[in-house]
Amino acid sequence: MSVLPMETRLVTLLNIALLMLVAIFPYLFDQAVSALNSSSVQNYASILFTGDYAGTLVIMAVFAHIIAQEEEHLVDGEIMIRFRRARNRLGVLAVLLLVSLAVPWDWTFLGIQIRLLIWIIPIISFWVNRVTSPPSRYLETTRQVGSSGTAGT
């Protein structure tokens, strides 16, 4: 996301919001899964964590949308398509996380709360996408420059 236009108020505001959401992410997760907390505290913390997690994905989707806009010409065509796919995937995952709020915290599968299992889906999606997507030309050029000192040699 290094090609984001930093001078806009929206990008600055979203960066600050993302920083805040990421900062409280581990605390809310710990409160949601801590066996020392009562079930009601775990349920409330899991609701806040789900909102935090979904908010993080939405902000990253907005960043991908800003980068993928054609009129801005921030990236070339192939990378623009990848950012559009990422935007769509992040949006779907954020909606999935928000839908997980409909599942009661007490529901378990093999002793694990179903919300926890749903929270794993974005992580799995990220790794599956990393493994299945071909490397971009930009990364190949960067690797060539980094390993040999000049591009294309």
C-alpha cells in the first residue's frame, strides 16, 4: 500500500483509525478467549473484537479501492486488477465477520467457539491467495534489482 496518496485527509484519517484498531486487536482477542473471564465478558469482548477485525478489513478494502481507481493512475493495469480483487475479497470477508455476530458465543464445534472458527477464515483466505496467485511483475523486477544491482540482468 506504499502507493497511497498520503496528502489526502481520508487516507490520513483511515491510517490513524487502522493504527488504533490494530493497537487494541490483541487486547480484545485476549479478553474474548481468556478462560479467566466470565462468559458474558467473553461474549462482549468477542463482539468488540469482531467489530475491530471487520473494521480493519474494511479500511484495507478502502485502501485497495483508492489504489485501484483508474483515474488516479497509481499502479499499472495488472496490479490494478489485483487490487480490485483484493478489495472485493476483503469486503466479503468483512461482511462474513459481521455475520458471525449472529452466532451465539456459547455455540461450539469440537469444543471451540464457532466465532473463533469464523475468525480464522480471513487468515486462511490470505494464505490461500498468497500460495495460488502468481507473483507480480513488480515483485520479479524488485527481486532482480535486489539480487544483481540492476534491473533485467
